[in-house]
Amino acid sequence: MIVFDLQCSNGHTFEGWFEHGQAYEEQKEKSLIACPVCDDTAVSKMPSAFAIKSSPTSEKLPDTPPTDAEVAAIGKKIMDFVDNNFDDVGCNFAKEALKIHYGASEPRNIKGSSTKEEEKVLKEEGIQFFKVPVPSPSDSDA
């Protein structure tokens, strides 16, 4: 058995189990795979997370922790990626996430702020999100 992460043309993601990779292709060609949310048969495979076990002889991580400058550089790369690839919806994050989740807005990457109560509602609705700590301006000057 093989499991694929799938997505319909409406942006809904779901999981599909197949006997082998060719079974997915055959079922897709015959429009036998449908989104469980909207019944759309225009389905494609999404990248999946996987792990590769390393051998004992593989390269070890450095024994010394990264320097503050290295950590700051990584943080800047993350923030630049988010700034360039996410729509800033400000304090309307929860409202917009709910609209996207229920199909009232086009699916897209969004960023913004939310209250603990709003985050609780998002979790209860099954909406996945993650929080990225934003460095203060004084942190980025270092």
C-alpha cells in the first residue's frame, strides 16, 4: 500500500491509499478519485513529508551550537520567505482563514495576528495554522 497526499482543483487536501503508484494513475485517468469535500475529480498529488533513516557513518551535526549571527540569519531568511509568499491580512487572520476553509475566499497563504480565542475556534474548525515568532526591530539590528 502507498499513501498519497492529494489536492482537488478547489484546494481541498486529503489522503488517498492505493495498492501501488500505478493504481493511482489508473484511477485518476478514469476519474475514480474524487475530493471528499466537493466531489471534484480534478485531483493531483501533493508533496508528502517523508523520512530517510541515516546510516551510522553519515556526517554528524556540529558539536557547537550555532552563533547568534547564524540564528539571526536563519530567522531573516524565514521572515523574508513569509513576507514574499504570504498575504498579510493583519488582525483579520482568523476571519480570512475561516473564509478560505469554507470556500468563501480563494485558497492562498496568509499571515496575520489572532487572539487566543480565535485560535481556539480555528482549531475546533479543523483549520491548521502555525505561529511564527516575529523578531522585534531591535533584534534584527544586531
